[in-house]
Amino acid sequence: MNIQQYDEGWESRWDDMKRFGPYSRHVRRWIHHFIAPLDFTSVLDAGCGQGEMLKEIRATYPQVTRVAGIDFSQASVDTTRQRLGSGRFEVIDLQTQHLDEIFDLTLSIDVMEHIPDDLAALVNLRRMTGKYALVSSIQGNFLPQWEADTVGHVRNYRRGELARKMEQAGFIIDEVVEWGFPFYSPLYRWILTRRSGEGTDGDYGLGRKLLAQALYAIFLLNSSRRGDLILVLAHV
């Protein structure tokens, strides 16, 4: 996907998916699981999307006094700035650029599977990390064409690969969670592949919200030791 396609996605297709989609809601649930015990007052979201995660963090953790969001997409950064108001929000290619600030906590949520040179991106993330980093992505043995065409994925990580690359970038790994078996992966991903991803993006009316809520409840039964969602908590 090119930058114009990413801009169009954030302007018209992905907002409700990130807010109401069962997968995205479980990712946010896991983020809070990891960061709630941590000591942090500043947060950077590298790949901030539509700003939903930063907005939620600022509302949940009153100690946070400084937030920033960076993204490849201008539309993403504009939406995040509009929703957050105060903070630093910039268009950045994480493969080649980084901010001149350091943050207690850096997040990179469902981003690295979009970046061709993910190791370079992790190195730049490390340069902005003062204490902790939480990175999530997708792993597995297949990359359906719809994932490349529709959401811009360039890889699925092999098991253990993301943590190893984070170590190469200078992080010290604290905890790894692999989540999703069996209802998200392989079942839900298999259904999405059969449908070429149809039905996950666009506006969510009442019917789709109810379905998403039902899937969210089912996904609570998934294992946290096996699955295609991988989350890695690290420190520096």
C-alpha cells in the first residue's frame, strides 16, 4: 500500500474497526494488562492510527503529562491531533526517522508487520524509549494476499522472531504473550481469508457492533500462550 491508500484508510475505512472490532479491543485490553503496573509519565505511540489508544491512555492514567503520536500517514496524524488536542503529533517514517525526545513508555501496536525494514524501525523506537517499550504484531505461517492489498501487511512474524529483532535493536525482553487460539487464530483469521477481509472495515452500525461485541466475548476464551497475536514488553 502507498501513502495515499493509508490516508484514505484512516479517513474512511478503519476508524470503527479500531474502535469496535473484537481484535482491536482485545489488543487494547492486553496493552492495559502490560502497562498498568509500570511507572511512566510520558507516552509515545509509534503508529498512532486514529489516536484511540493515546486518548484512552490519557483518560486512564492521570499521571501521564506528555503524549506524542507519530505515523506514516498525514490523515492519521491529523485525526490524532484533533482527538487529543495537546501533545506532539508528527508524520514520521520510522525506518529512517525518530523524534528528538525520549519517552518513559513507547508503544508500537500492529505496526511492524507494515514496515519493510522493521529492524531499522525498532532501532529508531529504541532511540525514543527511556524505560519501557510494548510492541505488538501478527505471527503465523501465512500471509494472505488480502492482508497485503487491504491493510498493507508485508509479513507475518515467525514464532520468536519479533522478540529476537527487538533484542538486536537494543531492548531487553521482559515478557511475551502469544494470544488467540483457537477462536481468533486460526478460526477467525481463516474466515477473514475466505472473505478476503470483507466486513471488517467501514462504518459499524448497530448490527455490526452487536456482532463485534459477541465476538469480543468469545475471544475472552482464547489462550494467552498460543496464537497469532504477539505482544512483547521490553525495557532499556
